[in-house]
Amino acid sequence: MTPREEIAEAFRALESTLEKGLQATGSEDAIIAMQHRFENIYEAINANEDYVYLAQETIAHFFVMHPNLTHVIPRELLWRLGGSCLHFLTDDEIAEFTRQEEQLH
């Protein structure tokens, strides 16, 4: 599986989980907006375009607009996306991901 495919798979799993969480809040508009954001990410991945900024922006949006759901966002996804998503990781988490990557190389 390529890194793009792994990211797409992670976002599909995340989308399902977030949709359930948003349904519990009764926010149909938020569900539609989320689906639109995720569709843009999938289109960029499938078209072999740069998807990282869209993905980072989508994750950041959830941290700001839906803080009650951020616990379901996988920490590894934040690490793999990098950039602004790293702000949502603790120093200990960043150190652990860095250590794991160093062991691989």
C-alpha cells in the first residue's frame, strides 16, 4: 500500500467515526461540510495532486470547531500529515514518533 493509499484509508476510517460523532450532536450542516472537505481530500489523492494542505486544514478545522471529537483523530495521522497538525501533538508524542522513525532508518 502506498503512503497516499494509507492516508486515504485513514481518512475514510476517520470520516466514518467523525460522522457518527456529528450525528450525535444533531448537526446536519456540519456533516455535509465534513463530507465535502473529505471528498476534496480523496479527489486530490486520487488525482495524484498535493493533498497535504487540504488534509491539514481539515484536521485543524475539527480541532477548532469540534473539540469534543478530536480524541478520535489518530495521533499517527497527525504525525504523518505534519505541518500545522504537529501543534495538536504533545512534546512526548512528537519525541516518541521521532524515536520510532529514527529506529527505522
